[in-house]
Amino acid sequence: MKTTQILIAGFGGQGILFAGKFLAYKGLLEEQQVSWLPSYGPEMRGGTANCNVILSDTPVGSPIITAPDVLIAMNLPSLQKYVDTVVPGGQIYVDSALIDEKVARTDVEVFYIPATQMAKDNGIATLANMIIVGHLLQNNPELSFEGTDTVVEKLVPPKKAALVELNKKALTLGKEYK
Amino acid sequence: MAERVLMKGNEAIAEAAIRAGCRHYFGYPITPQTEIAAYMAKKMPKIGGVFLQAESEIASINMVYGAAAAGVRVMTSSSSPGVSLKAEGLSYIAGSDVPALVVNVQRGGPGLGGIQPSQSDYFQATKGGGHGDYRMIVLAPASVQEMASLTIKGFNLADKYLMTSMILADGTIGQMMEPISFEDAEIETYEKPWALTGTNCEREHNVVNSLYLKPDELEVKNFERYERYKIVEENEPMWEEYMMEDAEYCVVAFGIASRVAKNAVAAARAEGIKVGLIRPITLWPFPKKALLAAAEKVKSFICVELSMGQMIEDVKLYTQCKRPVSLCNRCGGMIPSPNEVLEAIRKAQKGEC
């Protein structure tokens, strides 16, 4: 039995919900049990946003994550709010272009990725989220990077077809980041 | 197997309603159920249906009343404060014995309350809400798949028993996405000889009305209605039992609370505590027999709710107070963690409830 609980948090507008949707959709296509739960309400309008994604090979119980296996923090308030909730042995992904602080905990794996800067440098300013997702998938063989192209093609609406290649580029940047 | 797609709970309700043959939606926006109206606004015009954003909740429920009287499948949706506004219409619909589907994606109350998930409209849904003697069939989905299947079931039951079916969901189930497929949807259709469809000068006029000024006539109407309700109570209770076979303790929870409770039951089992879960799927008719049967074998009950304790009254009533019932609750938009529920189960085991 394998269950991965992923908490993604940042500002509204950073593609927090989309990153979660991407992971959930990937799980769906791989015949996993999945749930995706967004924060909703006034905080979505420019404030903090977060979403809970659970990928499992057994039916998902509570969709609410209280102790994530993986935390993606895309701003400082989110890191501060959730850093202590991550399970020992879990992973934390920090957008180090936006967050100067280092994680003090020693019982978790921490990955610092200057995703927002990388996105700007590569002309895909709004896709820092997908850079981090690419890195996450590369680091976790059981989630696997394979199949991401199909998910992007399914998920990006036809009206925004131009974004397909850009999303793939962002995922690859994250995959190759050392 | 039909293709699984990812959908929000609210969207699943709207899509299921369309598949059930609903072509009339009247509503007024309110968080956290607005996706239902948005979905209907997008889809209805393309399939020859009616989407209408009314000037208020009161207007929309009365439009539902009118469309129901005309014999079409019709629905409205709202969230807690909006459903309070619809209460008068709900009573008129019940008094006129016409079928309708009403969705309540609950948020914290009372008053304007908040917008985060809640289950504190249990009393309103199961005990009345509007005035007079009446009941609604109350269905409590715990997954996105059930948001769809119970919507279809709700339309079927409403037509079968000439009642309102209410989907009593909450902000979490409304907002979350899960895989869903529509393959098993069984759409039932019922003749509606009472409907106001125009006589074509070929039959007597039909009248849909809830006004009976002669008390003896009104009494007979109520007696007849409650005969029908009896059949619903006999035939339609739905519930799920989880790890109840050898259970010594029984958690009772519905909707999102049951999802949290399931995690806690699994964790308690891992500690060797023999605990199970009964999840009412119909809140009215309440699964009385399941609860009474459980009361014969378990030592105590733990009721988990997102309210100050509303369903717990029915749990006590239908277990005939044979066993102690403790409450594990959060409210106002807060949700208990699996650990909080686990702690309540541990306390029950120690006999501290």
C-alpha cells in the first residue's frame, strides 16, 4: 500500500491549484486513486492559496492533509505555516528565488530550487510551479516523470494550446535542475 | 469500464442532473456551490435547457415550484443561508406534493456565518426548515462519485414519491476533485398525470395547490402524505458499514466527517481497538434498523459531526439510548483531524464517554 500526500502552497496566481491538478490528473491516468482539494474563498484573490493532493493505490479516506509527505512552498508564509507539519523523512520543495530562509529541520529532505528566477530567465515567467513539479517527479521514481507530456496535452485547454510546449519546457527544466 | 474523469463535486452534481434529464435550473450564486450554477449556465443553453439566475433565493425556489408543477425535472442549489431563504418554498412544494431536487452545499452558520465546510444544517434538512408537517428525502454524499449518483437517485426518488430530494453536501465535497464515471447511472422515468401541461380540451383541469381551508380536508391530505412517507421509511434508507463485523465501538458519521472518521477507524484498528463505522447515506429516512442492530452488539457509539451535535440526537433516538453516545465535533468551518477522532475512539474504549 502506497499513499503520497502532497501539499502545495503559495500566493494566488502562482499556479498552485494547477500544479495540484496536474499531479492529480497524472495519478488518474495511471489508474491511481486520487483526491484534489483546494482552499477556496477570499484568500484565493491575491492572498495565500493551497491545495491538497493525495495519490494512492487504495481508496482515499480523508482528502484533508494534516501531515504531508511532500510540501511545495512557493512563498515564505506558506513555508512557515506548514514546515512543521511535514512527516519525518518527508520532502520539502522551496522556491529559493522567493524564499531566503533555510529549513532548520534535519529530519526531512529539502530541495531549494530558484524556480521563479529560472522561469523568468527562460521566458516562461508564470510556470515556476511546473519547474518544481518536474523536479519533484524526477526525485520520486514511484511518482515518475514518465507520462508528463500526455498529462500536459490533456490538461491544457485547446484555446491555450501554445502553453503545451511551455509547460513541457518547465517540467524538463525542473527535471534537469541539479 | 467507462472513462474516469476528474471533476469537482459541484460540477459532478450539475452533470449528473443533466444526465438525469433535468433541463430546468433556477438559482442564485453563493459560495461554496457556485460551480453548479456556472456549469448549468454553460451547458443548459446548448442542450435546449433553461438556466436562470433569479433575483433571489426566494424567487428561484418558487420557479422550481412552478416548473415542478408542470411535471419537468427541476432543481436549485444553494448554501446554508440561501437554503434558509428557500424554506417557505420548500414547505409549499411539500404541501403540493410535487417533486424537486434541492442542493445544499453547507457552510458554517448560523447567520451569514462563514464560507468553510459545515454540517450544521442537519436539523434544517431532516426536521423541517419550512413550516408544517412534511419531510424531505435527504441524501448525504461522501465522495464526488456520490455527488453524481445521489443526484440521479434524488431525482428518481423525488418523482417516485412526489417529494423534494435534498442533496446535503458540504464545502469540502463540493470543492474537491476526484475521479468519477457515469456508467452506472440508472435513470427512471415516471408518468405525471397530475402535471399542469395544458388540458388540450381533452381532460379535466389539474390543480396544484397547498391551500386547504377545510380542516378535515387538510387533515386527510396530511394523513395521506404520511402514509407515503412511511413507505419511504420502509424502503429507502441507505447506509454503509465499514469494519462493523466484529466491532465493539461504532463511529457514526456522514459526508466529509465520515471520510475523516474512516482514517481514524483504520488507525484505531492498527492499535487493536475493534471499532467500525456506520455512515448514513440517507439522513431521512434515517437508517434506524442499522443503528438499532449495532446497539445490540457494540459497547458505545461515537458521533462525528461538523456541528454542535445534531445527528447525535437521532443516533440516541434510534439506538433507543441502549448504549452511551459521545460526540466528537468541530464547527464553524473547522474539520476534526483523524487524530482528534482517534482520540475520541480511545476515550470510548476506556469508557470515558
